[in-house]
Amino acid sequence: MNNNIQTAYAPPPSKWEGLKAEIKAAAPEIGIDDIGFATAEPFLYLKNILQEHRDNGYDSGFEEPDLDKRTIPALQSGGQPQSIIAIAVAYPSKMENPPKSEPGARRGILARASWGRDYHHVLREALAKLEAFIRERVPGAELESMVDTGVLVDRAVAERAGIGFSGKNCSIISPEWGSWIYLGEMVTNIPFPPDTPVEEGCGSCTKCIDACPTGALVGPGQLNAQACISYLTQTKGFLSEEYMTKIGNRLYGCDTCQIVCPKNRGKNWNHRPELLPDPEVVKPLLLPILELSNREFKEQFGSSSAAWRGKKPIQRNAVIALGNFKEDGAVPKLTEIVLKETRPELRGSAAWALGRIGGAEALAAVKLALHKEEDATVREMLERAQGKLLERGEAEGQDGASGQG
């Protein structure tokens, strides 16, 4: 009798709760590893944070400039958004049988987020399938999907939707998947019941902040994008000497703050074949990159998200990597670049690399280039390289004389 009374007074299950359960059950088949639901309320707390970030000069320049658009969910139709669906797709963190980088065959590295097929396509296809799934059940639904280039802040949406918590390394960290996840979202006028945010956090751990090569993580969850290697590798033009040294052999992106994260320990996801890395693409030989035509670049890197900025930044980064390796075998190619290349940022980077590598051949190339160089920035880089090479040559000469004595 009591049970009947309780049942009579219990609210009936919402049809949107039922659809949400259906969506969650279908997500893996659609190509989604994690899915969460959030309200479409404005992200009021975020606007001041984003403004302060901008005022401090920490923006990368790739962001949507209108802070209202970044913090107030909207539908293009002008309709009232009721919910946001956040999705996550997990990607690999380890490569099987990576090729060795060794003298005479030096290699660069692409960040894990650019391994395999371009994640923009993977996420868009998953969201398109999700849209079709929902429209079959709610034909009049308004659904607008966003991947990376959307105006909302992916991490804020994912955090509200319970995908994971926002780590000190500015990544969303899922208790199940770690931070090796791509994020996308869909704004809708369907009033889905929201999920509960994850309460887990980083605690007192600061490994990511301590390990950041350039100190770009200026505080917990605070990133100066202008100093972030991931951003720097995607820029075009000249890089400062400090940043060139810190880039190491990274051609695109940086994984340091994720690699050192204890929450990622032992997490590697290889269940999606299209996201698995081709070792020769994601850890390529450096010297051949400098010979690539635009067509050849597209053939080698075109299926990766690393190709979106074209070959110029990656070629510049390859030159920098050869300098950081102090690869003697690169001197003839670097000499050709400082003397004949039309792009000033490549000539300047090659001058810096020759200064790092050292030797009589490198010094001769730098001196010859100084006679003909007209670009002020490149001349300055050549002069600095010449000064270092001469200084090192004198020191080596003194060491040699000391040894004979």
C-alpha cells in the first residue's frame, strides 16, 4: 500500500532523461568515448578570467575576440539554448616501435594531438552521427556542433558536463581517460537533465608547472599562450633565441605538461585505428622536410592536424631542431638555406643553427651570408652566430695549445 502511494506521488521520468540515457548507450558506437550534458547557462565566472588573460597579453591570437560569444551559449536561429552536450574522443599517448633519432638521421616529433587522422574530422563525424541520432527521435530539434574553432571554451563546457576536471596544466583531465582526449560540443534547445561535474582535482601536485620548458604555465590553470611551445611551433616568422633553444626537436605542439601528469600514468588509447600514429609521419627525419614542395608536404602531413598552418612553421622548426641536435651533417643544407632561401625567418633560423653546430664550414657559411644579406633581423642573427663561432674557435684553439703544452 505504501509503495503504491510513493509510486503515485513520484514524478514520472522525463522523456529527455530517457533520450539522454539512449544517447549515452549509443555513444561508443557513434565514435564517442565520453559524453556529458550541461545547462546552457552563461559561463559568467569565465568572462573576467578571459579578460584578465587578455589584459596580461596571454592570448594566442587564435581565439574568438568577442568574450560574450565565448561565454554565452547561443543558437544561430536566435532560439533559446537549453543544454550543451560535451563529447570526448580518446587518443594514443604511446607509439609502437618508434624510429631512432641518431647522428646523421636526426628526427623531429609531432605532439600526440596531431597523430593519426586530423581530429577535427574525427570529432565532426562523431557529432554529425550524434545529430542524426537525435533528429531521428526529435525531428524539430535545434542542434549546433562545434569543434575547436567554435566560439565556446571547450574546457569550460566539458568541465560543467562532467567529462573531467580542469587541471593545472589547462587540460581537462578525465578520471577514466586522463587528458589524452579531444573535445567537442553541441548546443541544443532540448532541455536535457545536466550531469554532475567531477570533483576530483590536482591536489598539491605542480609537476606540470615545474616541467613546462618555457614557464608558460604561469600558475595553476593559467597559461601564457605567447610563451607556450605548442603555440610557438605553430607561429610563422622569427622566434627568439631563448625559445629556439627550448623547442628542442618539436616540430608541432608540446606534450610535456601532459606527459609528466600523474593522472595520465599508464593511460594509452589505441582502440581507434584512424588515430594511431604512422611513426615516419609523427617522428620524421628532419633533413628531408627541408626539401619538401607544397604538394609533397600535403602528401606526407596532409591527413594530420599538424598541416593546418602549412609547411613554413614545420620547416623552420626542423631547422631549429637540427641546430639543437648540433647535427654536423646538416651544415651543407643549412648553408644552402642561409645563402639562397627566400624566406627570411628560415635564413635567420639557419644562421642560429649554424652557430649552434659550430666548425669552420659553418663559420664560412655565416661569413659569406653576411656579405649579401639585406634583411636587418637576419643580419643580426648572422652576426650573433658569427660572434659565437669565432669565440668558440678561439677557445678551441687555446684548449688545443694547452693540451700540446
